Amino acid sequence: MHGLPLMPDFWRNSGFHLLDRDTAGRLVVTDDFLRAYLLRPEIRPVDESGPAERALHESLMDDPRRPVSAQELESVEDPDARFNYRVLLDYFARLLAAGSVEACYAGLFNGTGINTPPLFIDQLTQVILRNVLEGVEDPLEARAGELFFREQKASVEGGTIVLADLETVEMHASGSAYGSLGRLIVEAQAPIRSTNLDVIDEQNAKDYWSRDQRHDFVINLNYGRAGLRALARVLERWIRHFFELELSIQPLREIEDDRWVWHVGLDVQSTAVLNDLWQGGEVEPGRMRQLLALFRLDFAETAVIRPDVAGQPIYLALGMDEHNVVRLKPQNLLTNLPLAASS
């Protein structure tokens, strides 16, 4: 990495520190970043691995950018290992051809189909967002950023909206280390204030830096709370990083605009609900309750927006599915904004 890293440091297991930056601030792939994938358990040889598989792995560890012929790949003895290598080498080719991690990520959603494993896409999202958040001092933004690459479990009780990391919830839902967290989120059987939850707020936010890889902070997304404002700032930073455009995103309590012209759902559920509302259809109360947060996006320069949308706000929404799971899709902000052709 060029220059000294800005403090505080966080997400050290993301692979961010194995990457370089170009003069535009985009992430550049290094051999060490590629080698980290070769050390994953799906790829690293095991006791049963044959000599051809071991030789391929050793040669790629030595030179992870080298081309691998079809014949060499077919010589790998185990069919599962052969498939894993084929997927990984295709991914390597995408990364190296794109010129930057950001360009590779954006290229995954250009309409030609995606054959990159979701796990790899989440990893790309995390390292890009770590780049986007470099130098950020507000821990709430870092916690809000986790929504971009980690699924969340929502609890909506008594008008309070909190999100907890889904993997953490499922790990502890049995009532062991974080029993109150698991019981609240999974079964919703206790009021928020009667449990010993670590809800991140402005008072305890600094503790995030020492717990950033534990994913055990709950974030409140109620309107007017710092967590929702932090999420809005991260959404701004994400769009600004990719498009180099000035914009602002503000949380909304509701959309008071009967003739809005454009919206972007940040997940499958909110997209469907906004589409129905925009088309004038009836949305039953259960589906409306799936909407957790609303935002208004405004670009500083109207010239960067399509003429039919210029001067009008763009509405964003975040929702949960029928199991209260939140799966934010940050790629929607790259593919669904009404940008003018030159933007």
C-alpha cells in the first residue's frame, strides 16, 4: 500500500492490505492478493490430492498470474478440485483483465451473466468498501458498511428497528454466548430495553475498532438515529467512489411525492414494493412493513442525470424478506441510477 495507513485500522482480514492503489485511488491486484485465494481450503491441496493438483498449486503459488492450459487443468485428478480451479482461474482472469478491483466488480453486473461465486463477490465488496472508508473516523459508518457484504437479521419491535449480523445470530441463537441477542432477533420474544444487547451508538461506538471482526454489534436504523445517518453516508461514499460525482443522501420518514420519477431498491423486497407503489398498485400492510428505511438521493449537478429525471429526487429503500433477513445489494447503485450517458 502506498504511504502509511491511516488510523484507525479495521477489517484486517479482508485482504485490503494485500492490494495497492493506483493514482486514481482504485485498488490494484497484487500477487499476494491472488495467493490468498490459493490458500483457501477449497483450493489448498489435502492429503488425498494427486501429483498433478499439487504441481499446479505449487506453480501458481510461485506465479499466480501465469496462464494455465486446458490440458494442464484437465490433468488435475479430482473432479471437484478441477472445477474449483476452473472457477478460480476464471476469477483471476477477470481481476487481471479489469485493471482494478473496482472495475472487475462493476463488470460482474454488466448484463452478461455472473459466474463468480457469491463469496468472492462479497469479498470484493468488502475490500472496495474498506478502500472507500479509508480514513473514516466514525465507527458507525464502518458498522453500517457491513450491510454491504454481510447478511443481517432485522428485529422490528415496538417501533424500534435493529439489525444484527445474521451469521452471529445463527451461531448464538441457541442461548449460549449471546443468548439474549439470539432470542430477541430469532424469536422476537423480549423488548429491546430488557435485554443486554450491544447496540452501537455514539456513546460506545469507539469500541467497534477493537471488535470489528467479531460482527457482534447491533445497529439501530430508526429514523433520526445515528445509525441510519451513517448508512446514508456510506451509500454516498460508495456512489461517489465509483462515479466521482457529488451527491447527498438523506434519510426519509416517508415518501411524500405522488409523482416521483425514479427509485432504486437496495434489495429484492424493497425493489418490488417501490415498483408496485410507483405503478399505483395496492401494497398490502405485511409487505409495507418489510420496508425498513427510506432515503432521498440528490446529485449536485443535474447534467449528470438523464434529462427526463434531472432536477427530481431519486428515492432509495432498504427492506427485509419474510424471514426478516436483510440482503443489501450495493451493485444496484451502480446499475440502476438514471445517469446520463456521459457519466
